Amino acid sequence: MFRKILVGNDGSEGARKALQVAIDLATHYDAELHEICIEEHLPHYAATIGEVIEANQEATDYFRGVTREAELVAEAQGVRLISHVVPGHVVETIAQFVKDRGFDVLVVGFMGHSRIFDYLWGGTSQNVTRLAPCSVVVVK
């Protein structure tokens, strides 16, 4: 049923739970497993180029750690995980990545916000589910 699985990973607890579900699916279906980490745009209020470079380096270091940890978790369970760190807006970038790369299923963690926030904006998992051109598994 699933040949190519993508899991969203921001390093959160919800993402770790989603990773485990994605590993289980990849094992069950003997599927290819990828993870995507979205490096959102840098803030527009940096005072100097040095601050921009520093913020960029911090993001790079953070996602290097996130992807390495996920790869080790998958490897310990006999699954090869292919990591992608992509710049952009989370929802649109993930939806486009899924479409461009032909994933069969997207696995994302649920991160709760207040009811007011979700009512006004919708949660990331809700918006990705709406835009993704494939099945989406939301893990709580």
C-alpha cells in the first residue's frame, strides 16, 4: 500500500512520536522512509549581517542534530532514513515536497495550540492535511 513515506520532523515530542509510527509503517510495508525538516525563514529584525549568519548557523546545527538523532533511531530498528532539510514555510513547503517527490503517505505529529489559535489559524497538522496530495497520518 505504501511505497514511499515522508515524516515531518521539527525535533519536538510530537515529531518523535510521528517518527516511530513512520518507522513502523516503513517496516510493515517495506517502504522507503524520508524525513523533512523545514528551516523557516530568518526573522526580518536582525540588526547586522553577523546576527543573520549566527541565526543561520544555529538553525543548521539544530537540524543537523535533529536529523542525526532520527537516523539513529531508525537505524536501530533496521530502517534506513533519508533526511531532507528544506527552507520555507512549513505547510506549503511540505505539501509541495510531497507532490514533487511522489510520497504515498505523510506522517506528522500533532502539536496542540489553544482553541482560539486553532479556530483562527488552524493547526499545522490540519493545514498540511488539507493541502497534501496524499494520505496523512496525524500522530497524537
